[in-house]
Amino acid sequence: MLQIGLGGGIGSGKSACAAALKALGAQVIDYDQLARQAVVPRSAAWQKIVARWGKDIIGVDDSLNRAALAERVFNSAVELAALNSFIHPEVYRLASAQLHQLPENSIVIHDIPLLYESDLALRTHANIILQAEENIRIQRLVENRHFTVEAAQKRIASQVSAEKLAEIADVLIDNNAAATELAEIAGQLWREWLLPFAKNWENQERFFAPRGKISPRVRFFANLPLIVRRLQKLGLAAQILADSSEEKVIQIEKGNMADRDFCRALRESGLLLERGEIKAANPRCTVVFQIAEKK
């Protein structure tokens, strides 16, 4: 099962990209939809929300008035953190249950607004991040979702910056163009990258780079800090030894980890061990993962 994180700020086109990939055959776990499920009337999260912000943020059918709730929380980091603490545990439980029901050979897209804030970015095999200029995002929110300009600006300001999102990107999509171009890019990613990636993953190989032509609006790169963080999440000591334009080198220390567990951890991070050295394909350079001698 190949698992891909899909992130991007509001108005970046993330949901449209997820829909296009779903139409091509991907299994999409929609975390916005799960967040709605998590706050159905009388649920544990619903009760915590009503207790904190009062009954004037619910409608006549007891469902949450999302616009009224957003007005309360998106101008305050403290209130937003409280809301997330009520909802997120249930969302991740629902996502895990949905994931375990999918076929083993699935290509799974985790469509999640808070990819940066969660640790999911460290557990996926790759992350796709969509970006767009702020004025374009505001225009989309006003035209498609009936935001006021001021409300759109506030919502964008409350979210993680584009620069921070880029820190967790393995694939970065410039989505300043029309929706038709995004659908075309999604098709290219599906045919030339995701399908070959999933096939190689099934054969216990890693092939990260695209095999065919991809739009110049898409950038693939080896995000070394993210790779190191993924390895560390799996219990492996790792450090960057070299980061040049032609070759990038990461050293991994096996320590006292059993060989079977070590190989499993490497594979979970998207790497393949072969003769003490691991190589990952990249459009611009070779990435070498060296295994340090056991101390």
C-alpha cells in the first residue's frame, strides 16, 4: 500500500487535486469529511465544543454552525488549539479505521488540511503540497466558497505559511493556473509517477522520480531533513553528510537493532537496502544512504 500525504493551504486547490486523483483510481481519505463525522450531534467532540463556546454555535438540528464556530476560533491561536484538541483524536481514529479497510494494493491519498501540524507527514511515503499566490487563493475563496475578502485573508493568515508547508514536500505543485490544468497535472502524476511508484513499492523497490513528462509546474526533490526525520521517527539515528547539487548523502546508524527490524524500518521509510548502500532515484542528483558500521 502506497501512502501519499496531500497538503496545501485553503484555496490552494488541494481538494480539487484529491478529486482528480480519486477519479483516476486513488483511494482518498478526506480528513475534512472525517472532521464533520467527528462532531455529529451528541458526540464527545460536539459536547466539548458546545461546553466551551456555547449553544449559539449550533443550529436548530443541533449540528454545528461551522461559520459561527470559525468566527470564534480562527482569530485566536488558543481557541484554535482547543478546537483541534477536541476533534483531532477522533479524526485520526476514523482515518485509521478507514485505512485498514482498503485493499493492500491501494494508492492512498491522505487529503489533510493539517499535514504539517500532524506527524502523518513523517509516516507517508511521499507528500504532495499545492501552493498558489495569496491573491489567487482569496479570489477562489470569494468566487467558489462565498467568503468575504476579509474573511479569506483571516483564514489564510491563521494557517501554516507556504514556506513551512514546503519543508514537508517531496512534490511541490504550483497551482496558480486554471482548474483544467490542475486536472491535467494530476493525470500526469498518476500515470508517470504514482502508478510506477506503487508498482516498484509492491516489488520492494523505491523509485521516487517520475518516469515520463511532468508539467514544469511540478517540482520533485529529495527533501533531506524530512527523510532524516522519517528515519528518526522509525527509531534510526541518521544524519546528513553531504548535500551537493550532484550527490546527497545520508548516514544511517543501525545500532543494536535486529537486521529484520532494521530492514523493515528502512522499507517503511521508502528505502531499499542493497550491499550496505541505498540509492534513491531523483531527477537532479543521486541520493546515497550509507549504513554506518555497528559500534
